[in-house]
Amino acid sequence: MKTINNLKITALLLVVALALTGCRLNDDRDFDQIIGHWVSDYTYDGYRTYDAWDVEEYYFHRNGDGEYSYVDEWGVWVTYRFTWDTYRDQTIELRFPDRTGYSYVQYYYEWDRDGDLLLSTDRNMREYMAFRYMR
């Protein structure tokens, strides 16, 4: 009886150990889905909305690098490089190199019915930016 209990405990510990070593920070499905070129999408039923003053773009590369670009207040196209990763709690972290090491930006993300990438600083996604995948 004692041997059977020891075998059960050993099997349970083995399963837990395998489960823990199999954990990864990123969700591979979402990591792969985010890879590509995303452009801010200020449209509603095919019409541009009043928020469409500026364009923002993200390039997410498979190796974990990326670029963020936008038009600044003087009309100049500005690009910043970053590294990135996705996490199980539906967050994406961008790390921008700066003089002191890195600046971190964290967004919550979801996908809408059209496949647009929604990024928000609010966990409940009450306010977000939509980005359309560009081929």
C-alpha cells in the first residue's frame, strides 16, 4: 500500500515538473499572429473618422525586434526600434533602448472580428487603438 502511494506521489511530481518546464512567457499562437506590419486604422464602415490625423505603424519581427513609426507634430516621420514579447495575460511588452537601459511600454491586446490588432493601456479595453494588418 505504501509503495502504491509513493508511486502516485512520484507520478504527480513528474507531471507537475513537466508542466512547469513546459511553461513559456509568450503565447506562441499570439506571438506568431502579431508578427508583421500593422498600421493604425481610423475607419468606421469604410469611412475615415475624425481621429485620423496621424498614422502610427508597428513592425513586429519574428526574432523579437520591431519598429514603431509615426508622424510627429512637425510632419516628420519618426521611427524607434524596440524588442517585444507577448505574455499569457494578453499583454505585449515593448522595450525601447534609451540612455539608461530600456523604457518599457505594456499594452493589453485583443483581436476584433476583422482581425485588427487592438492595443490598450486599460485591461478592460475600454479605450484602444486599432491596427490593421498590411501585407
